[in-house]
Amino acid sequence: MADQMDLARRGWGPDLPLTDEAGPCRCEELLEHLYEFLDSEMSDTQRARLRDHVVSCPTCQEATDAEQHLRAIIRRSCAEVAPQNLRLRVVAQIEVLRGGGPAR
């Protein structure tokens, strides 16, 4: 099972279809559709199947938590603004490289 989960995390192996079946979800299916699950880009039935699996599977709960944590870090990092002096130096270097400014 660990080998299949590793392949699913890497995006390798057979494509696992996402269905509206009432049956239980498997770890491989959740990992294959993790981004769609977190972004709510699936039917309510599909989302409920995956959510039920996450609640009962520590491995998939960990994968879901890790992805949500990573997304929070990225959101926070993208909101920061570079200091004014750094932005001015970058703009000056770009102009030099374009040939529109004085060389130092």
C-alpha cells in the first residue's frame, strides 16, 4: 500500500477516476484528487466521500493538513512587500540590463 500511495503522491500510476459512488474512498483516490478536494472543485457527493475518508485516515489527514499549511505559508509570503530600497535597486538593475540606465 505504501508503494501505491507514494506513486499517487508523485502523480504516477493509473489515473484514479473520481466518482459519485457511495462506496468508501481509498487513500490513492484522495491523494489523486487532493487539490480538487481542498479547492471544492467537485460535486458535493464526491467531496463528502473524500471528507469521510480524511476524517477516518490519519495518513490522509496529515497530507491534507500539510497541503493546507503550505498554502497558508504561500499566501503569507505573497502578501509581503519588498523594502523600498531593494525595489529601487532591482528596478535600476533591470534598466541597466535593458541598456536604458547608467552602468555602475
